[in-house]
Amino acid sequence: HDSKWPDLLIVVADKENITRGYIADPVILTLRLRLPNNRTNMYCARWAPSASDETSGTWTAAGCRVRNTSCRITVTSEHCEEFYVTCECNHLSTYAVIIDIADGTALLPAITDMEAVTYVLTTFSLMLMLLSFFVLFTFKRLQCNWNSIRINLIFTIFIVDLAYVIGINKTSPKLFCRLIAIALHYFYMACFAWLFIEMLHIYRMLTEKQTINYGSMKFYYLLGYVLPGIVVGLAVGLYTDANGNASFCWLVTSETFIWSFAG
């Protein structure tokens, strides 16, 4: 048909008996989205007919998931010309890919301007963070545990901004995009961890009688770098294809994997 929205009907018949509903071995199919613009929030869905009236029903994502996504990039353009979505469903039905239907063509100039502003301000932020590094490392009187926490916090934010500027839109090659997504995931988690450590350190300074601004910071480094590494390592191990997608180098937002960002 002429519709831009991909859908497919699969019927399995054994002699005269037609298989319906749940199946043990899931159906794996790849659907092409004939849309020139990038789309996010893609969901694999199946048609669930109404119990009272088989001619009516609703689309549901229950029993279906997005297995992976890919795109075709032309030589003359860096943008995806066609999306390919691989779905996995454990129900026999009519299948479709549900996406946001807003046409992004009219929004391209505004998006381009916003991206330019974002890159300029992020680059300026990187320069200010380098200046902060220089100040905190140069002046000996500023060297204490509290400022060490600040140095590590600035470092994690610096790496996040640097990875964003370098590779957030570099979806090809896939390995590079996946590494950028993993780096962003890890250093964002580390950034939140060091924010928590700073609040914890201030609380200890106010409540403990002994001076805690000098001495070992092994416990803080464990919370700030090792714990986020464990979370990200488990997330990458359990969802090997969920880092990087066809639109940008970030976590796949259409699956539960995105909740690993909450730690």
C-alpha cells in the first residue's frame, strides 16, 4: 500500500488449523520506515482485537519489543534516508512500528540554530572548567578533600561535555557511537555520584567534630567511580545493543534499559 507507516500481517496455518495468540518462538521481522527524517520513541506494536468485536481493537506494545534499529545513509547526506526497525513479538497478529508523527522538516532550521547555540555554550563551558582545573591545582592553600571532590566533579562534567561535543551525532561507525554512549552513561552516573559525595562531605563537616578535610578519600573514590562502573557494566552486559541508535549516540529510549540511567 501507499502508507508511510509500516505494518505487516502474519498468519501461521497448520493444515486447516490457524495458529492464534501467544507463540513460544517469537516472530522476528524487520520493517522499513519510508521517512526521510530522524524519529525517536519507536515502538513495536501488535493489533489486539476487541473481545466483543473482532473488527475493532487497539495497538499494544505488550509482547513486542524493539530488537535493534539501523538506517541507510546516502553518500551525499549524513542523515538517515530510511530507518529499519527489527521487532520481536510473541503473539501472532498484525504488526506495526509506532513512532512520533510530528514532521520534523519545518523544525529543521530551529533545531540547527539550537544545536549551534548548544555547541558554542558547551565549548565555552569546557574552557571555564579548564580554568577551574588550573586554579584548583595551582594554589597549594586550596588543596584539601573538599576541593579534591570539586576537582573530580569538574572532571566528570568536563568529560561528559567533551563526549557530547565530539560524538553525540556521530552515529557511524556503530562502534564509535556505542563507545560515546557508554562514556556518556558512565560519566553522567559518576557526575551524579560526586554531587552526592559533595553533599555527604558537607554534612560530615557540619556534624563530625574531627577534621575530615584531610586524609584518605578511598571511600569517596569507591562511590564516585567504582559504583557507577558497576551499574554501567551490568547495563552494557545485559543490554548489549542498547547503547547508541540510528538518531544519536545515547541510550535506546524505547526499552526499559533507559532506566539504568537512574542507577
